[in-house]
Amino acid sequence: MVIIKRREASFINGLKKWAFLYGRRKTGKTFLVKNFVKFDEYYFIKRDRTIINSKEISYETFIELLKLNLKNNKTIVIDEFHRLGDGFLDFLHSIGTSGKLILLSSTLYLSKKLLSSGSPLLGLVAEIPLGLIPLDLTLKEVCNLKYEKKEAMELAIFCREPIVIDYIKEGANARELIANILIATKHTVPALIGEIFTEEDRQISNVYEGILRAVSVGKKKAGEIANHLFSKKLIQKESSTMIQQYLKNLIEFGMLKRIFIFNKNEYKYELISPLIWLYFYSDEKYNYGEEATPEKVKIIMQELMPKFVESAIREFFSYKHGLTEAIIEDKDYDIDGCLLKFKKPEILLEVKWRKIKESELHKIEENLNKFDSKRKILFVPDKGKLKSTSLEILDVGDL
């Protein structure tokens, strides 16, 4: 079984104040706390506001136990605490910050409100968002299962989605494994999307799903997304202003990210989860929901995998070096990564998820040398004997 200890665990254990851990469903918040964080008592709040410790207890008993434990400087975890309502938030504000309280929530939209001006929690808690697992952690674990470089990377990208990890086993073909995972989760993924909106006290609408589907098939700019939605009669006007709030909400929900296009001073949108991206792309383009087989999914992955790797590698280098993700788009060429430090290119990055010829290497060198940056990197599955005088050539082993 693959078990990944996330960096947030050490941060939480080292905190001397209360903590607020939040992120969309199935990102591993409860697993992280139960397995890697030191605590004395754990309470889970069900949707009907039932409070579960080792057994079901009343709200009044819970409040008395909480006051006593915090007074005795114990560490208390409350999972999905927001379900207790505003009155509980006022109670927390009134009792001060003795002991250590760790609050967990899957309400991404509400989480912003809980930390906004006027909230009872403002200033009481350390804010800790939890997204997908970082690539370097999943890659390390997958490599321990003795996969070849290319397969290890592809599997590690999908393992960033915690619900995938339970399906991983040593020796299985990576793409076949991913295909089987997608089929096994064909009802989980759409349910997960719906659950995100349910937790936000709003129903998933055709517009939200339409945006996710549009982005999955390459409608990456706000205008392109709006045109797609208008053609489907999901919005009333063919205007990007009609969807700006939807896009902002999807970013806050942890579904989309916005990437700067350096040479055009505009943005593109990208799905964050490779599993959700693969699901919507397959369903939108190939009616995946009706006729899903491992063979068909593997064909679809052949189309999408280079995009998954490009996105993951660009994010990896930007995170590792503290840089801002950006790209370059031109009518004659694209550059997969233009990682910025104070709005200036620090690393230029090209990702090729296949073997490349000498002539193609020269073209990549030419494109990357059109811009000034400290480092220029070509990332490939296995660099073998590839050499360049102007580029760093890196592969999976170098990560």
C-alpha cells in the first residue's frame, strides 16, 4: 500500500496556534490528520449535525468536553466543523485560543468567508489549504514500485489525486492501470463534482459543468469558453463577462487554475485534477459514459498524456523554485513553460513526452533562445544520449 506523508503534517504539528485545514473533497485531509498529526480527541460532524467521537454525543456534551480539553491544553480535531453553524463559530471566538484546535472543512467557498473580514475565526487560526499531492512525493513512492521512468511519471501524475492511490499495485502496466481506475471511478468523479457544489450550499449548474467540459477539450481562454457555452445555449450572450464569476468560483473550488500567457498579457484556464480532466475529455469527445472500455481509454490517454505531463512539470518547477507559472503562445510556436520571477522569465521550459529527433532538438533550441532567461530546460521521458550546447536536458530520473 502506498502511503504518502504530506508536508502540511509537519507544519500543523509545529504550530502553536489553532489551525484551519481546508480543501475540496477527497484531497486527503482526514487521512493526513488521522495518520500524521498528533491529537488527543477527534470529532466528526455529520450533515445532520450529529457529533461522532467514539460514539454519538449531544451538542451540549460536545461543548463541555471541548471547553474542558482546550483548558487542559489538549489538541482537538473537529472534522467538517462548519456544519455546526454560525453559533459554534461565535462560541469559538468567545473561548479564546487555549489548547490546540484543528478545524477541517471541505467547503472551499465557505472557507473564504470564514477567513474574511468580520468572521469570528479571523486571526484565531492558521490557514492551511490542501490541494492535490505534490508531484515529487507521488513520484518518489511510485519509483519505489520499480516502474520504468516513463510509466512512473504517468502514474505519479494521477496519484496526485488521493482516491487513485488505493488502486496502485506493483508490476501493473501504468496506462492500463489508469484506464481501469477511470472506469472504476466513472460514477465517483461526477458525484465528486456534484458534492463540491452541494457542500457549498449550491447546486451544480449546467454552466459550471459546461465550463469544465469546455476547458477539458481545449477551450482554454475566457472568450473561447463563452463562445462554447453560447453555442450550447447555456448562457444568453456570447460574452466572457457572462462567465467571469463562474470562473472565479471554480478557481476557489480548486477545480481550475489560471495561467498567464507571457507574450500576450492574457490568461488561459486549465483543469487541476488529471482524473477529472480525463473524465470530462473522454465523455465530451468520445461519449465515454456510454461505452467505456480499457482499450478505448488507453487510446484517449495517448492524446492527453503529453498535456498532463506538460502541466505537471511546469507546476513542479514553478513550485520548486518559487516562480509564477506562465506560458508563451505564438502563431508559429508555443513554449510550454515561461516561469516568472517578478514578471521576468527565470526558466524557459519545453516538455516533449516522446523521443525526439536531432532536427527537432535544433528547433526547440531556436524557439527557447528567442527569450532571455537564466535557465532553458528541455524535459523528456529519458534523455539517453541527447545533448545540447544551449539547453539543460532533463528527464524523470533528474527529478
